[in-house]
Amino acid sequence: MLSNLATLVRYRGLIQSLVARELKARYRGSVLGFFWSFINPLLLLAIYSFIFTRIMPNRVEGVQPYALFMLCGILPWTWLSAALTEASGSLIAGGNLIKKVLFPAEVLPIVSVLANMVHFFLALPIVIVFLFLYQRPPDAWDLAWFPVVVLVQLVFTTGLALALAALTVHFRDIRDILANLLMLWFFSTPIIYPWFQKEVLPYKLFFDVNPFTHLAISYQEILFFPGPFDHWRWLAALGVASVGLFLAGYWLFDRLRDSFAEVV
Amino acid sequence: MTPAIDLRDVTKIYRRYGGRQFATLKSALLQRSILRDLSPTETFPALQNVTFSVPPGRTFGVIGRNGSGKSTALKLVAGITKPTSGTVAVRGRISALIELGAGFHPEISGRENVFINAVMLGLSKREITRRFDDIVEFAELQNFIDAPVKTYSSGMYMRLGFAVAIHVDPDVLLVDEVLAVGDEGFTHKCLDKFAELRRLGKTILLVTHSLGLVERFCDEALWLDEGRARASGDPRRVVDAYLTAVEKTEQQQLAATTARAVAATRSVASAVAGGASAREAVPLVVPAAEPPEAKPDGELQDMFRVVEGRWGSREIEITEVTLLDGGQQPAFVFHSGDPMAVRLKVTAHAPATDFVFGVSLFNADGVCCYGTNTFIEQMDPQSLNGDAEVTFAVDSLDLVEGTYKLDVAVHTCDGYPYDYHRLLYTFRVKSRTPDVGIYRPRHSWTFSAGVRFKGGPERK
């Protein structure tokens, strides 16, 4: 397993080109091309602004403008959910490669994760611009934590993606289950409501065991809320757990590897 | 010298995952059977105890019927699957021409796909840049290289895939039946490229159904049958052994076809014969059971409306029809130019003085290649009593390759059928020359001094 992990480094060139291809192919043929990566979050922001200021105004103190607060959590969430959805089907979609070419299969789910990470990065400038417009500039010291959060999420997502990709080859219905689980997960994470809202507090334990809670809170603290970033202990714990998850996911993937070419 | 490819006692057992392919995760969880479900339910041996090794620089051919394990062997060498037992060792960079253009993304241009495909096959960016023009030129796609691959024709797609794979500069090249891509010109170019790689001392493993290619190109060959190595060594010998075995199975299949056809008519025919024992009872033009082509010369006129069948009054009955080869042995497969004989066993239930024996040959399109009978050839019948044998012998079966059917009949001089067997007997003609047409006239070519051909000794 460790030697396989080492060869993964050798394939970084391949991963790089595949991610680039994925990004190019996604917008190929559309008029606006890469601008969609900016326009999508912009439209999302417009919709949420309208809903949460006009239709169901949310007046929780300290989280205004509410739409911007939500966006800070939704963008990383989109990365996670899109990456997991794509990764779970990646081995089946890339069946031709696995069956016919000597090809390190783990590259496929990893490419799904990385391609969606790039989309996340492309959407970030929109958030930053609006944070300045609304005069909530993020703190420079806080921003130093940003790469750490991204790294933790990357390791966490990759571990899950590997396990899901490997299992989906054998259990095709994971893809359908996953869509529903992700919906449940989204609503049970403080993304569209702040974690300190009083209705949330009684369920604190439930929220604390949800790994994405800590990622969401970290993003929100760094980008949206002023003041020092004080969720780092949880983040560090999650980081350690994510490495464990990654190793477990990779181990599972490695164990099932030989069956892919036959079952896909 | 250490071999470039070395398979030792390799067995590959494919697992058939039974109903588990679409089993649900939920049921697996409920029954706590995830681990059990991930273990195979049924197994299928694709290769059994296969051992072979290819020294560096040699070209090795693998032949065999469909499903004999050829592609599995190739995938094992390529490292795509792992052997269940035994060892596979390959030295040097492998390029597998197994699935051409696997991994092309339809939305992006040929140029970008070439880069990504070559990276997948193990080239670095710099190496690709250096070879890019060669690749495009080889694929003959200079004008289309910047168009998205989804706009390519399947031939263009394959050519590009082939061009990339062949320019990876492999030490070991694995080829799985890919020479069928592209037009004649491209096929020649591919063969030239193979020859060039051979000259450069590359090891080539070739899986193909084209036996001629194996004989021409390979230094050694292996014949796989149902996952086992049946023969290996000199390509000509292996190909011959394979062809002999193929003929044997074909003989059996054709024998079965013929037996079925005869058996199918027997039940119908006996019913007809029962009602038609008296000659007067059967008018010459008979409806229903006797199709209009029952007329003796009909075999030449109704070649487009041929149906299998048997009819006639059975006063004289053909009890057995056997095709014989040159050694007077029953056979169903003949080589073009071989002698062939059709032996009829006939029984006259009453002494007869008016009889004609006829034979005609039809090809798979239902075209009559040849038909004759004793009446046409002006033999005047005198008497036929009890059991007898009639043999129609052909000195040289000058037909092109294909499957043929045979009509045999005995009838009166004016066409009243005693026993007519229409298209009941099937045989196959094999030929090393893929010429076309209905028959092969004896022929030869002569050339004046200005005309010369390459590879003189190869041509017969």
C-alpha cells in the first residue's frame, strides 16, 4: 500500500493534465466558458439575498448580510458534495481506462476532488469582492489559516472519495444513496444557519461529531467573522482524523483495486 | 539472456460475481455479508497453467479462437489484471495497443488529447512535444488536430490512438487485433511501423486472428485453446496445427447441420411418401408438399428461391449421402483444388428402367455454381435393382472459399421425382487465397520483363 502511495507521486503529471482536461472540457462549447465559475456563485448570492432579505428575512445578530454568510459555507460544501458525487461514479465512467490501459485507478477519484477544488478557488474571488463591498474585510491573520482549512478539507474529501469510488464499483446504488445522504448532511451542518443560533445549541454534541461542522465554522470564522480564529483546536483534531480517514480510504481502495478491471 | 516477457505457470481465474453485481449495499449491510459478497461466487478459468517467454527483440504471436484467453494473456502482460497464480515478469516500458484512444475526451481537441493520452502511456511533457509532429503526421490528421475529438470519424479516432501508442517508444509492444483500423493505406503504414520496431530490436506480442500475419511476422507463436497452451514454437507449425483443429470442429459442426437438415425432412417426407406410393397417385405438378421447383431441371432456374427439403415418390430412395475427400474418407471441409466425391446409396424398391441421377452445388448466396445429371450427360438408363451406389467424383474442386450446399436427386427422364434432396448437405471449401466469385478457373499469371514483385518466394 505504501509503495502504491509512493507511485501516486510519480503520477502527479498525469493528475495535473487530467484536472486541466476536466476543467477545459466542462466549459468547452459554452459561450461564457470559465466565466461560469464566477457567474454561478454570483447568481447563488443574488438568489439567497432575495430570499433571506425579502421572503424569509433572517435577523440573527452578527450574521448580516446573511446571504454572504451562507456563501462562505456553501462554496466549500459544493466542493465536497460535487467531488464525492463525481468520485463515486468516476471508476465506472473511466471503465475504459481501467480495463484497457495500465492506469492507476486512484487517479480518477483524485482528479474529481481536485477539479472541484479548482472550481472552489475560482469562486472565492467573488466572495472576497463582496466581503469588501459589504465592508467586512477578512482579517489578514485569519487568512493565514485559510490554506490549512483547505488542506484539511482536501485530505478529508480525498479519503472519502477513494472509499466511495471503490465501493461504488461493487454497489452501484451508492450513487443514489449518496445524493440523499449529502442532502441530509448539508442540512445538519451549520451552513445556512450560524452554529451559535440558540435553537442549534441543544444539539451541540450532534453537531460536533459532524466533521463538516468544523470546516464550515472555520471558513465562516476566517472569511466572515471578525476577530481571531479560535476554532483551530477542532480543526487540528479534524486534520488528524482526516489523515486517518485518508489512509483507511486508500487501504480500502487498494484492497479492492484488483477487482476493478473485472467488475467495472 | 533474460526474457523480455516471462509468464510462468500462469493461471487467471475470473470471478463471476453471480447476482452480486447489482446487489444492494443495504442488503449487504443487513446480512452482514459485505466481505462475503466481495468474495466470488462462481469462477471461470480464463487461463490455466500457461508458460511462455519471449526473448528481447522477438515477435511473438498468440492465436486461438474467440474466448480462448488471448486477450487475458495480453492484459496480464500489460499489468492491467493480476494473475491468480503464477508469475508475470516484463522488462522495459510497455505500450499496449489494446483499446485505441481509450481515454480520449470527446470535448477537447485532438492536440490536447494526444498530450494527455501520451502522459497516460508514460511519456513526459518534453518527450511528447518532441514527437508531437510525428504523431500527427502518422495519424494523417494535420488538418483536424485542433478540432474536438467528438467530431472525428471512427477511423480518425483509431488512427490517432494508434499513432500515440506507437510513438511511446516502448521496449515491449502489445498488439491486440488492432490492424483492422483504417483503410488499406493505413494498415500498410502500421505494418511498416511494426517492421521498423522489429528492426530496432523491440519485443512485440501480437494477438490476432490474422494467421497470415503471424506466419509472416512472428518469430514464434503460441496457440491457446480454452485457456490452455495447445502448441507453441515455429509459427508455421503452430498455425497449421491450429488450422487442422479448426477444420475438425468445422467438420463436426457441418456434420451436425447436415444431420439436422436430413432429420427435419424425414418426418415430413415419410408422410408424403406414404400417400404417394403409387406412381399414378402423384400428378407431375403437385401442390402443397411438392414445391414447383420439383421439376428436375428446376435446380437451374429457381436458384433465388431455394428452400431446404425433400420430396418424391420414393420408388427409388436415396438412403445415404456421403462426401468423400481424396483419401475416400467422409469429410465436410475441403481445400480448394482438392478432389471431392459425392457418394449416394440408393435403394430401388421395385426394378426400375427409367432413372436419372443428378447433383448440383449452391453457394451461400443460393447461386447454383454447377448442376448436372446423368440424363443431361446422355446416359441412357437400362436397369436398377435393389441396393446400389452412385459416386459423383470431382477431380479438383475449383471453388472459392465459402460454405456450399448440395442438391442430390433421382428422378425419371421426364422429371418425375423419386427422391429429391434439396440443399440438405453442407460442406465448406477453404482456400489460402481470398479470391472471389463463384468458381476458380485454373489459371496462372505471366509477366514480361518489366514487371517485378517483391518477396518472390512467398507467392505461389
